[in-house]
Amino acid sequence: MGTFTIELDSEKLKNIVKKADRICGTLEPSTRKLTFFTQEGKLYILASDGCFKGYFELSPYLFSKPFPAFEIPLDVVKQFSTELAGRVNLLFQDNTITLKCQNEILRLKVNYVGKEIRIPRPYESIIKLSKKKFLNELDFVSCFLEEGSYANVFLTSNFVEFISHHMGIVSYVKSKVEKLLEEDNVKFSKMSISIPYVSARHIIKTIDTEETEELRIHFTEGEQQLIIQSANFYTSCGDLPEENPDRIKNLCQMFEAKVRISTTQLQRLLRRALISGKFSDVQLYTRNGELVVVSQSGAIAYKGSIELESTIPFSVKTKAHLLRSALARIGSQNILIDVVQDYVVLSSPSLSRFLILRNERVQ
């Protein structure tokens, strides 16, 4: 087995551990590992939640005999590195890795992973998108999801579209992007991926720590993989989306604002309607120039209302906390409402973010 000794700044180690902590999350403790591996003369650390992965360059690797990839517990390194300052020495020898900083030492037996680890080859990026916009849009469509559901991403022409569907709520947002490849080279109409909810939330929390304003993004169609390049290299697994963006897009294009309501007022009523906790059912309907919010659980009932300047007849049923989470990220002081075909559509005044629920009221 190979050996190595390297020295690095403690802040660099703590920064990698911080990102790894956000990548792995807490849902599956068995994934909370730091994996060390070498590639093309450099030493890297890999962290993963089982789907979303981050690759971090630790240092140049100058030794002639590379070692097989091994892993150590993330939480142990996180605890040790928290209060470190100055330079850290890492020594790998005899199946043990030693971290030393000033008068503190941590020794860990390593666990060999038994397979070669490689960073996916650097694809030529398809689009460039601001970090803030990418994270905000992904946050909007994933904030009300739960484990087992997905956030869908579609690349079409000069736009990237985000769609999700959970518990009767459909979210849709479209953002203009800068293409880095011409359409002749890429089949944009087929670029899409469905990202698991848990990994979508880990992506948001991790990429938010990147000190960059723009992201370069690539879709690998055959492998159903999303690649995000910034200062570091990230990948996320995925599936083919079950959602078809065309019908949802058409509904949103038919939207004409009929009702305007304060986002804060509606969120307040939804919060008050949580009479049976997080999973309280709620009904919203219009009557006599008001929007009425009703929640009932056994012998407990809540009813609140908001006066409207104009109104149209509609009624929707959903989970109060899910709708409230989505409205918190719609990004505007007011919400516009319309009934399109069999659906109630809520939108931001910019007509860039939409929430769609089935209309329960028969016209």
C-alpha cells in the first residue's frame, strides 16, 4: 500500500468538511463518510448522500505509488476539525490516517472501499446560470416535497424549466439561461432529469456555500446525471421525468390574473389553520367577495377569511403546511390567482413562478 504525508491549512479542511456535511445530510447515517482517492497526480475527497456527490481537491499527490481508495467517518473528522487553527498534517501509513494540528492528534483506521473512484470526465458545459437563480428555482419546486418525490429539470431552447408535483400541488418555474453550446451540437428538447427530493435539498444547502456567482451545468443523458461545476465538481443521479412540461407550460401561458391577494395574509391564515399539526388539511374557497380558509380535525374547526377586491369562484383542498412552504418562496408580496380549465393557478406578479391545484368547485 502507498503512503503519503501532506500539509494543508486547517480552514481548507474545515471548508471541505462543512460541504461534505451538507452533501451527506442526516437521513442516512451510513453515507456520512469521507472517501480519499487519487486521480491524475492529485489527492481528492469524495462525499455523497448516495446520489448527490461532491469532489474536493485536497492537495497535489507527488508519490509514485497510489493507494486504493479508503473512507473514514465524517462525524469524527468534523468534531476534530471544528476548533483547529493553523496547519494540519495528514499522514497515511499502515492502514491508518493521522491528523495532527499543533498539540492535537487524531488517528483513524481506514476502511478500503474496494473499487476505483474517478471524477467523471469534464464535459463541455451546456448552460451557464447564476448560482442564486438556480438555487432559488430549485428551492421553490422542492420546498414542499417529501421523501420519495422528485424535482424535475428540463432544458429547452434558451430556458431551463423546473417542475414538481406532490400531494395535489404542481409547481412550475422557467428561467432564461446562457447557452454555452449551440443547438446543432445538443438535442435540447431531450435534456431533462428527475432529481430525488433529498438530494435536491442537499444540492441547495451545499452549492449555497460555494464562493461563486455562476454555475456551469451539463446533463449526461445516457447516464441520467446532472453535473454542476463551480469552484468544485458536483454530480447528481436522477431518472427520466414522468412529468410532461408542455401541458403545465400551456396552463401557465393561459393565465390571466383575476384575483390579487397579500402573500403575508394568506400565509398567516394557513399557519393558523394548522390545528392538527404539520399535516392539517385545509380548504380554500371564494364566497361573497372573500377568500375563506377552513380546516377541521375531529371536534376542532378553524375558519378565517380575507376580503378581496375582485373574485372568481373556486375551491381547492390541500395540506396547509405544504402550500404555506411554497408560498413562502414564490418571491412576491402579492399573489395573483386565476382559474384555467379545471385548475386554480397561483402566480407571482412577474408571471415567472406558478402553483397549480385542481379546482374542486363545479362551474
